[in-house]
Amino acid sequence: MQSNLFNSVNEDINLLPFDGEVNYFGLIVDETKRQVYFDKLFHEIEWRNDEVFIFGKHITTKRKVAWYGDRDFAYTYSNATKNALPWTKELLELKTISEKLTGETYNSCLLNLYHDGNEGMGWHSDDEKTLAKNAAIASLSFGAERKFCFKHKNTAEQVDTFLENGSLLVMKGITQASWLHRLPPTKKVKIPRINLTFRTMQG
């Protein structure tokens, strides 16, 4: 069963029907600043091609990633480990904005750079043991508008939305334990997207 595509700028509305909480804040970055932040992030973040190990096979993705935090947190997913770099000025500004709007605090950020719609992310949950259990994850998007999907782990019910340039979405509660999410590839998108996911590491 799949829900209709929708966007809501009312952060009080839970996009999920049950077993979790996802709020979409809509556009939170002023139009004049969106391109400034995109350019700063695109050119000054220390991007690296993501490396994952699946069934013992080493895979290097076209998608690029970066990992920043309050200290050099070690973050392991897909059997690959990254150590956090110190915050940049822009990342700290965006973290502060996200914390103010969501009422949460974050100590780290995983960034993804998708060069065009051919690059995406498969179904997964952000439920690694090094992350604080059931802590909020704030997702801030710049660049191309992309479809974003949730699928319940037991019922397979799916909820789809779109993440706009300069928008904020927050996932919290038992969302990661109950739902998978993904960014599906699309041939319609020809421009890059940068996604920042502010997180809370344990310790």
C-alpha cells in the first residue's frame, strides 16, 4: 500500500501513519542564501567517494560523502569506518538553525553529494549502534529537489514525499527502528543535490 505523494510545511503534521514520527518543515533557508550555502558546501567540504563493503565486496560509489562532528567520532556503516572532521563555519550555522527549529541537539553531521538523479540511496535505516537510540535526525537539503521514500519494515506500507531546495525534515522517535528510507534514482534530475543529516552520536 502506498500513500499519495505530498508535501507539508506544517511541522506539526506527522508524515508517517504509525510507528514513528517524521515532520517536514518545508523551506527554512532564505532563497538568497540557498545558493550561497550550496556553493560553500560543494567547494569547501572535504568530499570523498563513499566506500562500502557488501557481502565481502568492496564498492566505491559515485556519490560522495563527508563526516563532521564535535570531535573525531568514529562512525561505521556498511562495514566502513569514518572519523569526523572539525565543523566548518557554514555547518555550525546550519546546525544551529536546525537545532532551533527542531528543538533537538546534534553533535555530528553526515553529508551526501549526489551529482545528478542517477545517484541515489537504497533502502536502509540509520540505526547503527554508535548513534544515540531513537535520537532525532535532521535532514537539510540544498540543490535539486528529490523524491524521498519511507517503507514500513513489517507492513511494507510506503510513504513518499519530495525534499525541496533549502528544506528541513526531521525523523525521530522509533522511526529508524520501524521504517526504512531511500532516495530513489531518477533520470529527470540533471543537477546536484547536497544533503546534510545532523545526528547524535553516543558518548
